[in-house]
Amino acid sequence: MITIVLVIHVLIAVAMVGVILLQRSEGGALGIGGGGGGGGGGLMTGRGAANLLTRSTAILAVAFFATSIALAFLSGSHTERRSILDQPATEAPAAPAPPAGPSVPLSE
């Protein structure tokens, strides 16, 4: 299920990047839609195209947020123990051996 939602999420992200790049640039310098740099006025000009691109961007943004939230819920639904700290100890640690005597000679 996570894989399906993730693939849809990536497709929405790619579509959203494409729709945003098609929009007319208000600042003038960069944009494929043709604000200032190229002749001819751009690929999609006119009021109808601008409304279509604005609505498409809004719909894709809502779908992107919805799939983001769905992925967050799906990733948190795992109940497997993954941390070593969450698992109970299986064996008691070995006790250290008592010292047999001094390991360094005290006098000569």
C-alpha cells in the first residue's frame, strides 16, 4: 500500500513541477511561459489558460498534501520492534571474575 501511494505522490510532484514551469512569469526573467525573455509571448497566454494552470496547480497541491499525510499515517502504522533497546534481554551479562591478587609486584 505504501508503494502505491508513494508512486502516486512522485507522479503528482512531477506533474506539479511541470504545471508550475508552464505558468507565465510575473518577474520577467526566468519562466518558460514567457515573461520577458523570448518573443511571441509564451506558450500558453490568455486568461483561460492562466485560470486552467492556476486551478491545476491548486488541485495538484491539495493532492500532494493528501498523499503526504497518507504516507505519514501509513509509515507510523508499523508495530514491529526495531530498536535494540525495545527488546528484552535474553541472557544475563556475565559477572566479572574476582581478582586473584595483585597483578603488579608490590616490592622487590
